[in-house]
Amino acid sequence: MTTMVRTGVLTGYFEVARQIGFNPRAVLQKFGLTRTLLENRDQQILLSKAVGILEGTAQESGNMGFGLQMAELRQLADMGGVSLVLAHQRNLRDALQTTIQYRHLLNPSLALFVENAGDTVIIREEIVTDIPVPTRQATELAIGVMFRLCGTLAGAQWHPRSVNFTHDAPTDLQLHRRFFRCPVVFGSEFNGIVCNASDLDLANPMADPAMASYAQRFLETMPRASEPSILMEVRKAIYLLLPMERATIEQIAQALGMNVRTMQRRLEDAGENFSALINGVRRDLVVRYMENPRYSVGRIAALLGYGAPSSFTRWFISQFGVAPAVWRVKKGLATGNRFKQPH
């Protein structure tokens, strides 16, 4: 499975590099890319390279807010043709559903799910890669862009309850506080935005149903470089639904708008099966959870879809050769709360 993305996902990269006084030449050379290539927003590059550039730049520059600074520069128009549809949706709820519908045109690695929980809504986002690689910068960029989109469409009435990240907090929180202007939770169980359900129904003053319909017809006529990979689509659905304890084969198929037999057949045609995919996602996510010492083995078991900690422990040993507690000791991860929850 080799996922390609438009270089448009890196819009703002060179501007932020210039702002912080960083020369990205060495990082680009490491991934076999050039400035000329990246400035063509419709050029296709490997997803792993796009993610790697962001992570490498943050590490080399020492600026762990690089991805979020890129999000600060993003405008609705940077979403290309999709922006025409989004700008004229009736409300934020419709705009989110439109984003989910056309996410393959924005970023095929983007997994997005709107979870309704009474008077609260969680907008869950994940950046899903072909192989496990650090995605801190790509995740902050994606959530930052979503935050700005919601603010653009809902205006001054947009007041989310929190923004959540699974990774730990940076040393300096000034950028995150300025950008989000709401509680920011690090070491969370999910990546995403928590808001009031009523916020999604705030009227969009720019809405024009006729223009939205016209823009949607225009998008449907655009040539598509390729159909979304069934392997990637299933992996993204598992990433989102597994921590919610909803990653059964029936629920994954339903989330993708197909029946179980159709999904199984398409996976078989691609040389894969559902059990192998869910096991692979578990391996990706378990490291994320195990590195957070606030999570007990029982909680991690539930997040990965295991009904009993003993079942999870047996699986963990089969995958990593040691019990979870031993793994944590070897990694130098003591139990307790080492994550500060900044506001």
C-alpha cells in the first residue's frame, strides 16, 4: 500500500520556515524533494515523505509548533475546489459532512468522524500512514486547519470546549493557547475537537444553497487521480472507531457505506483481510497508549477493543514478546501522571 498526497497539504511550509529562520534544504534533500516540486500544489508525492518533512523540520529547527504555525496561515481557499462547497453550507454540521465526503480530495490520509454524545460533539481526526511513523506535526496541522475552518464558518460564536491531542505537551504552550483560545488537553485518548452540539447548527451567514449545489456538481466532474484505496479507507475507519469500542466488521462496513460481504471481497481483491488490518492498527495504537503512563492496562485493553485485560496481555506478548508491564519498565515509563493538562 503506497499512499500519495498532493503537495498542497504542505501549503505554508516555506513561509513558516522563513519566519523562524530555518533553511529546509537539508530536510528536503533527505526525502529527495525540491522547493520547485513542492511549490506545485498539484504534484503528487508519497504520504510518508510529506509527513516526514514536517517531523524532520520540527526536529531540526527545534520548533515543535511548526505544524500549527502552518495552520495559522491556512485560508478556506487553500482547500481548492472543495472550499467552494464548504463556504456555502447551511451550517457547521453540513460543512463537516461535506469535508468527510470529499476528504480524499483534501488529504487521503485524513480520517474524520463526528461523534454525537448528547449535548456534546467530538470531531475526531487522525492522520493514518501506510507504516507507523511519528505524526505529531501532521496531526497538529490537520486539527489546526479544522479549527480554522469551523471558526470561519461559525464566526465569533465558535467556542469549543477543548482541543485534544494524544501526544504530550510541548515545553512552551504560548502558540497553542493563542491559536485555540480554549482548553488544550495533551495525553488525551483521541485527537480532535470537543464542542457543544448546538455549535454545529449555527447558521453560516455566507451560505448559498444554489452556489453549494453548483460547486458540488463542479467537483463531481473533476478527474480523479485514483480511487481511494480500500485498505487505507478501512484502516482509517478502524483508527477512528477502535478507541470508541465500535470497530466490529459490521460497524466498519457501515461507516464506509457498504455491506460486509462487499468490503470483504474488496479486501480480498487487494490481498488483505479485516483481521490483519485491525491487528495492524492495534499495533500502531498500542505504542501510543503504552507510552502514556496515565493509562492502565485495563484502559488500554478497552481502547483496543478487548473485553478483558488478560486477553489484551496475551495479545501484547504475542506481538512484542513481553508483558505490558515489562515493556514499560524497559522503556523507562513509570506509572503515574507525568502529563500536565494545560488550559
